[in-house]
Amino acid sequence: MKCSRKWLTEFVDLPVSEVGDRAFAEAMSVSGSKVESTEDLSLTMKNVKVGKVLSIERHPDSDHMWVCQIDIGEGNPVQICTGAQNVREGDLVPTALDGSLLPGGIEIKAKPLRGIPSDGMLCSFKELGMTQHDFPYAIEDGILILQGDYAPGDDMAVKLGLDDHVVDFEITPNRPDCLCMIGLARETAVTFGKKLELHEPVVAAKAGGSIADVAKIVIEDADLCPRYTARMVKNVKIAPSPEWMKERIRNAGMRPINNIVDITNYVMMEYGQPMHAFDFSCVGDGEIHVRRAKAGEVIRTLDGTERNLTTDMLCICDTEKPVAVAGVMGGENSEIVGDTAMVLFESACFNGPSIRRTATALGMRTDASSRFEKGLDMQNTLKAVERACELIELLGAGEVVPGVIDVVPEPFEETTLKLEPEKINELLGTEIDADAMKKILGDLGFTFEGDVVHVPSWRADVVHYSDLAEEVARFYGYNEIPTRFTGAISTCGGYTPLQQCERQVGEILRSVGLDEIITYSFISPSYYDKIRMPSDSPLRDSLKILNPLGEDTSIMRTTVLPSMLEILTRNYNFRNKAAALYEIGRIYLKREDGLSDEPKIVSIGMYGSDVDFFRLKGIVETLVSGITGKQMRFEAEKKNASYHPGRCARVYVQGKVVGVFGQIHPEVASEYGVDTELYCAELSFDTLFALHRELPVYTPLPKFPSVSRDIAVVCASDIPVGDLSACIMENGGPFLRECTVFDVYTGHHIAEGLKSVAFSLSMRADDRTMTDDDAESTVKSVLFALKERYNAVIR
Amino acid sequence: MKEMMEKLREASIKAILESEDVDSLEALRVKYLGKKGELTGILRQMGRLSAEERPLMGQLANRLRADIEATIDARKQVLSTALMEKKLEAEAVDVTLPAAETHLGHKHPMYNVLDQIKDIFIGMGFEILDGSEVELSDYNFTKLNIEDSHPSREWTDTFYFTEDSRVCLRTQTSPMQVHAMETKPLPIRMIAPGRVYRKDEVDATHSPMFHQIEGMVIDKGVTMSDLKATLNLVVEKIYGEGTVTRFRPHHFPFTEPSAELDIRCHKCGGKGCPTCKGEGWIEVLGCGMIHPKVLAGCGIDPDVYSGWAFGMGLERLAMGEYKISDLRLIFENDERFLEQF
């Protein structure tokens, strides 16, 4: 919301000379009207004077240029060369002098043109940042020949109203009353302790007859239109608005058009009430019907676009057809044109959400609709239409017909609240006395009967005592409220065991060199094909976003794999030599009640020259043992289609599957366009947490030395070494503490289909030094078991 | 005989001092002092001496043996020191060569910032809550006093899973306020960080998924004064001691009064610069006193209990802290980016 400081002084005596932009912005922001920016318009145009053309001669060295002597009201005339062909002796022209500044930051300097000195430039309206509407009498591609109240030496910036400062406010959606000069003036007045000067419009209405004789208004859908107020003007004379009005309209960020349109915009900016002007001769049978559109109805709006209306859209119609989309835009069929003679001013109140939906559906958010959608003060319609008619008379733009049509199917209901100062102070932590509260509220337009507060009609946002507390606090000053801790802290903060476990997972993964990533929770359904997920997998049944931004972000992921693969691929495409990444991310599993279970998955992804299955396995082992402190078991996983069937494993702890890891299937990798081995792991964080290490209990350190024996056995090559190790540990008896594999060999001296596996056994007794016999008997029972179970024989 | 010993002394010491390694030194020891060595050879001739000369020569011989031994030991010391020096010299490395790789992983920069904030609040007695992202509109909107016609509920703004708009992706972490109020015993001090979703196209400052931190306190006698004191402290912890704050009225449907907390621009000190868009202040978070209607709606008597809440965006905070210019970098996960934090 742009606000002209000059215009504001009409309501509050607070010129820029008294409170500068910065102080104004600060004070208004902290009282609740956030200032986005301020602009001193005078800085946009400097040293441009009104000049009078004293003489004009052909440039001696050019067949199209002219040399003018210009009187700029002081000193000697200046000499300016121009290429424009519309300048005549005696004309008043905007003259940009040496060192002047034009809108858009263009600087003008004196310099010779084809050998003839030129002290500046004569300007067109475009060069002054204006439009044809600002100077309807001027030609577009020539010098602006000024008409009216201009004299040599006048500062053009002042004449164009640029001796103004514009403040841009960010108004929160609960305060549509501040989307106008009066609303902002009220806030300004209370903020600076000044008096608010409001003007009561007076309409003479000297035309004959009465509006009731010519017009009829019927509200058919009162749920969407609680009030419709109208007045009539006849013998309309469409003309440009006076300079002062154009200036205000421009400085508020709009464009002047003509007197009637400008008046509707002016009143909207002054009172916050959007208005519409109909060419009444185009309203069939002189009747206005406010109703929802009928199926199939079409209207061509003022922007020249054909609009298909739907039955939930409110329209202003005559007896047959829509003449406007209510609160959004008028129809071309009733537009104000040059020969419009009879104008009906509409000042109505519409249902906000309905207007918003209509504007959104039609794709045209207008100044009017953006106000209506926030819900406007229905008590404002009459004042606004009166003001419009007053301006008609002031501008001599027509004759106002006596009488007002004011249809109010839903009378205004005033909100009353109880003023409870102690409750307000309790909420704020302040000790503001009741009178001070009443003073603030009174200045804002609230009235009192004892401790009953009457909320003004424009403050629909105030419905609760806490709203009153905010009003009091705003002007008492948020920053004046003392800062103190109320009472002792009676809660004990901290991480839960689950959160601690999650942090620990991150710490372990970083300590082995993985970097943390954050990926989107939504993916494309096509990613399931990309990772070769079986077509009958229940994981394909994802929560589907009905209104996604696009296909790629349209379903909630049930697996973290595609997210990780996407990031690995991206890094690969960035030509990063290696990547080692992790994410503790959620998957989203559809639930019966329409919501989702959102378990966390520890997702790991790697590629690079030193990455292979066993590097990944080492990381998985470090993580699982770090978190659980328990033994784990690995089993080959051949059926997971996303992974290499020969390089994929499931990891178990205490019989529970913790997750799966391995090399990504080369076909999946090539789907992603990656020409290197990718390695991923997907581990259930919940399972890890369920198995997480309890408080460890100290085990005494060994008092006696351990003994080690190496054995090598030959067995069928398809027997997993892990099974052999497990068999050894199970059958090693009381002394066997550890069994490590140190060699697996096939080739020379080993028959086809067999392999040799070498283990180192570490043995120890707790109560004595082990004897050779103890060791031999352990080895013997191990070898016996290996032979029995796997037909593995000592080499 | 005396002359022979003197000769031996001269020759042996010379030979010892000239020896170049430990092995030849040992050979010299055998040559001069061994059982068949030269000194023994001389001493064998003792028998020929008179009884008076014998002890004298014995003394001389012992002295000579001791001197040769001492010389050998000293020489040995010199040689072994030199040997060690030579060895160390040969073992010297070029310390400027690259190290054997040990890679320490990096936390995502945004979670660095989040952890910092969690620690601040834990220190003040807060717990951390975690909740679902697929949420009922009832919790995301209705129970937060956001009316049915509110623009944020539109399908152009919020992602929905059901035609009747019953289930959505949460657009804010604020539903965690409601969940906490409905399930936790009072008093409550909590923060709830997490992912939130809005229908924004990806650009340098927008993402359809981003992160917020919600915070809430409910207790008897909690006031706006308490809100200010706590958040001022938090902001000082995040932005450094002496950070100047201001509270500015704002609007949120679920708090009343509502405020935004600004900090004075650290770059220009409040004069106005591109960082603060000329305003001199930078918006940090939204906050306010929990609307009594929201409390009552969650079964908490607003006449007995009161509370305050805040919400802040994590991305912007992290971007500010690490001078990250483009939001897309946060979710791109380029190793070259991640390694910097």
C-alpha cells in the first residue's frame, strides 16, 4: 500500500519537515503498520524547469534540428538544440538543464550538438516518466507543450507533484481498513499523538428527479452481498481530472485515466472502498441484479478478455446479462466511454472469500478484488459513494441525481467486548491503567459504555479481549513491555533417548567420512521403475499429492533410494570424483486413516575409486555395532532388484533385519546415467534404536595371556565364510574368544569348486594360563564341527 | 717391556680412532685385548721380570687395558651416534607431501544451525518434539484459529491428499503446538523443528519443502514480558551478545497479540544497506501470545494457563549465517558445497 505523505497531511498535520521518512517508518512499523520502503520522489527529477521558447531557428548544420532560445525565468535565456518538430515560438516546454536528472536515473549534461552548444534538453512526457493519460493534449513523439498553469522558471518536479515522499506499507491481511488514506491516517495520528481530521462529504445533488425513479437494485444472493449502495450522475462530462487529483493518483502508484474513473480510484484510495462506475444507458431496463452467474454465462471484461463464468461467481447483472464480475472487474458492455452521459456509482460490500476465489479462478487479481477479499467494512459504502458524488460536483464532471439506493439485506452487527484491564495486563506482563487503555482505544475509534467496548465497524478483526490487548500493546509500545522471566523454569529440557540415538548415528557416519544431505520427501512415481521396484511391491502404493507442483514431486516417497541416487547422480554429473553421503530421512507409508507412518531410514550412498562392497560393509558394521554394541550377521540378498544380485546383503541383529546394502544394480545406475559403481545402504533407524546399546557393564580385563592358533580348511567354494566363522564360534568351547578370517584362496593346489579359508583362533582361560592341550582340544573340536557340518577339511 | 706397552698403546689408540664401524672396533678389541691378543702376548713375558718389576708392569698393563677399553667405548659411542644420524637422514620424508587420506564427514550446514538452536533451548528447559508431516487440515489450520476461507488453505497454496482437503502436507510446524497441548502434561516448554511444505516453485529464495522451528511455552502466569525476555536471550545466543532487537506488531491467527522480532542489521548497524533492504532491521521470527481460543480448543483453561509461541524459518537463518546466496544450494547436496561446513 503506497501512501503519499503530502496527501496524508490532509488528515494528520505531520509534514515530512516535522518527521522525516526514517523516523516515520520506524514509528509506524513498531506501532503495527510495517513500512517496506520510503521514497523521496523529488530525487527522481532534478533541475527540470518550465521554459518559454523565445525564438527558434534551423540548426545551420542539420536538416532536422532546431536551435531554441529558452527563457527559464531567471538570468539569460538558455540555448537548446532539439530534433523535435512540434516546438513553436511562445510554447511552454519542460526544459532539462545542464546537470539535471530525469526519472530512471538519466542525467542530462550541456554539450554541443553538431557544433552548436546546447545547455540541456527539451522533454517529452515520456522522458518525464508520465503517460498520455497525464497529458491527454500532448503528442506522444514530440516535446510536451504545456497547457494551463505553468510559468517560465517553475520547477517541473513540483508541478508534477514530485515534491512528495511515498511510503510503502506492508499491511497484514487482518487490517483491510489500513488499505486507504483514512485508515493509515488514523494509525499515524495515534502513533504520533496527533489529531485525526476527517471530512464529512456533502452532496448538493442539484439534478432533477430521483434515483429511485430510474434505477432499481435487487440483491438475489444476499449471502455474497450484505450491502449494495448506489448513486446516479447525469449529464456527465468525461474529461481529464485536475492536476492535484492526477498527482495523488500517480503518487499512490496508479494511473490517471479520466475524471469518472479517477474519482472511483481516488475514493478507493481515500476510503478503502472499491467503487465501480457503470454507463447506465447500457444497463438493460435500468435494473441491477446482484446474483451468481448462470451456467454458461460469458462476459468480456474491461481488459478485453472473454470470461467464462461459473455458477459460484457473483455478478452484477441487468435483467438479462452480467455487466460486471462483482468486486473484480467491470464488463466492456457498460464501460465508461467518451460519450457516457449517465453513470451509476456502485459502492457495495461483497463476501471476501467468494471474491478471492472468483478472482483466482479468472486469473485477474485487481486492486478492487484484493481489497474485497480481505472483508471490507459494510458501514463504509454510503460514505464512499457520497464522497464520489461530492467529487463529481467539485470537478464539475456531471450532475448528481438526488437520492441514494442502499440495499442492506444483512444489517451490520456491532461487536461489543468487555474491557478487563487486569486480564490485559496479565497477558502482557504490564501495569497499564484502565484510563490509559481507554485513551488508546478511544483514539482508534472504539467507544465505551462503562466497561463495555464498542468495536468500530472497520475493525472486524477485533473480536476477543486478546485483540484489545494487542491494540493497547501496540500503542503502549511492544518495546516498552518489560522483559523479565516470569517464574522459575519448572521443566527439564533435553534430548530423548531416541533423539540421542539419532544424533549418535550422525556422529558415527560423519566420523567415517560421510557428508550429510537433505533431500525432498516427494518424488516422481516413475522413480519406482527407475530403481526396478517390482510392479507388485506394496511400496508402490504411495500417498499421492492431488495438486502437486509437477510430476517429479507428486508422491510421498516410500523408499529413500531414489532420493539418494538422484544426489549421487548429480554429484557424478558435477564431475565430483567421489561422494560419500548420508541422510536420516523419513519415508511415508500410507495408513488406513489417510495419514502416514513416517519411519526414519538411515540412507547411505557412495561412489569413487576407493569404494567397494567391503568399504560400505565396514561402514555399516561400524554404525550397527556403534549403536547396538551387539553381534550382527550378514546374509546375501539376491532378490532386491535395485541391487547387484551378487553384491547385496541384509544385516541382522538378534534375528531382526536392520537393513540392506550393497552395490546398486548396474541397470539402475545406467537408468540414472551413471557409468560407475554406486553403493547404497538403507537401514531402519527405528530398528537400530530398538537395539541400541544399554548402559554398558564393565568386564574385568584378562589376567592371563591368550594363545592363538591358525587353521586353514578346504571346503566347497559356495559356502559363505560367515557360516564357517559362526560354526567355529559355536563349537569352540569355553576358551575360544575370537575367530578372524585372514585368507581365502582358490587356485593352485586347490581343486576346482573348492576354496581354502584360513582362520586365526584366539583362546584364553579366565582362571589360568592356557596349556597346549587346552588349545589343541579347542582346535580339534572346531575342525570336527567344520568337517561334520560343511565337509571342510584341514588343508 | 715398558716400551712394548707404550708402543702398543700408541698403535692401538690410533687404530681405534681410525676405525669406521662397530664391527672393526670389535675386531680391534679382540686384537688388542682378547685372550690371544697383543696385550696378553706382552703379559706372557712377565715371567721374565724380577719380583720388583712385576707389580709395576702389572699396574701399567692394567692401566693400558683400561685405557684401550675406554677408547673403544668412546669410539663406539661416536660411531653409533653417527650411524643413527645417517639412518635418520636416510629415513627423512618430505613433510610437504600430501597426507594419507582420513576424511571426516560434515553435518549439513542447516542442521549445524538447527543443532545450535536446539542446544540453546535445551539449556533453557525445553524439550524437542517431532511430528508427522502428513497432517490433518484440522491440526494445520482449524485448531490454530485459521478460518475455513483463509487463503492459505487454497489448493494453490497447500498440498492435499484428499479431495475434501482433510489431509494435507503441513504448511507450518505450528500444528505441533496443538499436538503438544493435546498430549503433554502442563507445563510445556518445547521446540518442534521439521519439514514443512508450500506450493512454491523452486527459485533462489523459494522451495516447496523447507524447514521451520516451532517453539511454545505454556505455564501459569506466562506473559508477553516472558516471551520477550526468552526470545531476546535466544537471539543474543544466535546472533551474538549485544544484538539489538525490536518487537513489531504483526498478525498470526493463532497468537494474539502477535509480533515479529527484528534484529538491527549487523552489516550496516541500522543505517540501511542492501542486506536489510534499506530498512536497518532484519526480520528474524514471528511470535505471540497463544490465542486463548486456541488454548481452550485444546482443552486448556485460558483463565488458568497462558502461553507464548514462536516460529522461525531455518533456511534463511542458515543462509544468513553462512552467507549462502541461493536456497537451491541447500537441497542440491553438491559435495563441494557440503565439504565447506
